[in-house]
Amino acid sequence: MLIQARWAEPIRSGRVTVLFRRWTSPRVVAGRVYRTAVGRVAVDAVDLVKRVTVKDAKAAGYRDPAALAADLRGGEDRALYRIRIRPVDEPDPRAELAAAGALSADDVAAITARLDRLDRASSAGAWTRPTLRLIAERPGVRAGDLAASVGREMAPFKLHVRKLKNLGLTLSLEIGYRLSPRGEAYLNSL
């Protein structure tokens, strides 16, 4: 979920507890936790609404519904959703997983099985290990440059890297990626 950095402190402090989005269909699910630019955020409810109340506008950090409406993206032909959120202070499980640099034989086997499944399900063919090796060889390189270097489109490439990140194998940098300690340990085990 995209949240502008200006909302980081109001969300963390609990002053902002509601977001509004114009979408053709909901893009978030109640009960899930999302990593955002402002930190991890739990979505407690996603409601389709007809209009924004004064109370909701204030909960979203605006003085009134008109100020909120002026800041909304998307046309009025899209549905309006109210998303109830709260900050999540617990450590990100992916970060904890990524930091684990010691792998047992069972860990290596589990990672291998997951990567094999991702490779089999992909129309691009086996991409997981080549992508890990590419990131290991070229840390901090822009995603577009990495993708182009292996003849791939950037958007699908970034999606693949996100899947590796979900397994704790890569880390996002300000520009590009690098292997996590877990990713390095896995590659070294091969």
C-alpha cells in the first residue's frame, strides 16, 4: 500500500487512523499487515463509502472532507474506500528471517523447494537462482539495469525480486538490492 512519507509521524503517533482511496476494487485486505514507506501498518477494516464525514476527514489528518477530497487521486468514477489502519511496532518477520545467516540442512532444503516451486510456476522459466546470483554479483544496481542486463522487463523482474525478499533472501537498498545474510548463506550452500 502506498502511503506518502508525510504521514509517517501522524500514523505512528495514532493521530491518523483512517486512509481514503479511490479504487476500482479494494487493493488491501482487512486483517493483513503491509510494509509501507511509513513503516508496517495493519489494516483493520476496508469499507466502501459514499461520502467522507467530518469525523473521518479528521481521522485521516484533514481539516474537513473538502480538503481530503482535493488530495484524493483517481476520478470520481472509482469507488471510495475507507481503510482503518494502525501502526505495527513488532519487528518485521521478513527482516528477522533475512538476518539469519546460519542455515541448517533443513533450511536449505526448504528454500530449495520454495525456489523450485517458483521456477516451475513461472512462464519465464527458471529465474530464482540466476536472479540471486545476479544480485550477488551486482549489489546496489538499479532494477531496470539488472533486468536489462539479462534481457528481462523491469516490472516482472521487480516482482520476482519481491518474491525472493519475501523468503528473506534479498534486501532492498535505496538503489537496487543486495543479498541478505540468509541469501548469502543459501548461495554459499549451493
